[in-house]
Amino acid sequence: MRGQMVREFVMKMRTRRKARQHGTPRRRMRRRKAALAMSAAVMGLSTGAQVMPADQRQHLTLAAPDASTTRVNARHIRASETLKEALAEEEGVRLTVYRDAAGYPTVGVGHLVQPEDRLSVGDRISYDRALDFLEQDLATAEAAVRRLVGALPLFQHEFDALVDLVYNVGEGNVAPDQSPQLNDAIGSGDYDRIAEELHYSHAAGRYARGLRFRSERRQSIFMDAAYDDPRAVELGPDGRAAV
């Protein structure tokens, strides 16, 4: 279930995504010209590769493999749009800066306010700025997951689950000294054990029911690519899924 703010945020997210996909007429024309140029290059490679210098051929790159059908290196994967919507459900959406349980100023989709944000508790932001914060924080989490897994190949949904984990608990909490079993499972390439280690239910040394539910959802994403919220709960005005 989604609260009103989460629904509106997701609609903004989808609108922005469509705008980026289609772009302006000028951008579409540039993309079309680039595609035609690439097609010509490929045709030239297939018909006259014998005359193309080797230093030019090596710059022709193939499309990245599809992580939805095969495990690939994490450097080829980014968080899916489905995960972004799930994150909005789990974290909730707040447009007014508030203090989280630990006392840190927070806004948007669980974004910890930084000095460069120039925001104080009580300040209000737009949905667009909340989206910008989400994209920034996701880029940070994606980079952390790539450092965490190294060369271990992943499916899209496995990458998403690990991004959710880092977004939720922070990179420091998945470091070898904090999560040795998770790191050992990754080092062993044991995907079943990785799934088992995605369950976090305590915050600041205390059991948190909401973290348990989120962990179960995260494990379902990792194992079965099942992103739907399994809970049927009454949501608050900010759209938080945890109870």
C-alpha cells in the first residue's frame, strides 16, 4: 500500500523518467544521428574490417549484458526503477526536514541532510529536489555495493537487494568487521548464504519490527525478484510501509 505522498512522489519519478527517455526534439535528433553513425560503423566493420586500423576497431564496444537474464559484473548494473519505488515505500517520503530516530536532520526518501544542502529542521523541499537527493544517495549506495561484491556477478534483482541493504544500514555496517558472514558469503560466491545474511532486525542495539519486515522483503527481492510489499498495513500520511 502507498500513502498519498508516496503515490505523488512515484508519479513524479515516472514523469521524470519518461522525459529523460524521450528527451527534447533536438536531443532525439542527436540520438538518431548517433545511432545512424554507429550503424554505419558496424556495417563498415562487417564489410571492411580488413582495412580498419586495429586501434580504431578496439574502441567499438558491445552493449552491456542484460542483468535480468544473466549474472553480470556489478559495474554494468544500476538500481532498477522498481527498486526506487520500493525504497520510497519503505523509507517514506517527507518534504519537511525532520530529525530521525538518531537525531539527524533528514528529508525526502531517508536523505540525511548534509551541510552543502543548506537545509535546517522545518525547511520544506519540492518533490523534484527529493528526487535529486534519492538519485544522489542511490549513486552512493550503488558504488558501495560494487566495492562490497567486487568481481562477484549478480542478477539485477540481487544487485537491487544489496543496494536496498546499503541504503538502509549504510556502507559501514556491511564492512568485513561489522558483517563478516555476509562478506564471507560474497567471497565464497554462495548466493544462498548471501540471501540469509540480508536480514537486519536491530537498530542501535534494539529490535525493530519494521526492519524485520523490510529484511524479509529484501530477501524476497534477492531470491525471487519479488519486489511487492508483502504487508497489508495501514500507512501513515508520509506513506511509510514499516509498522
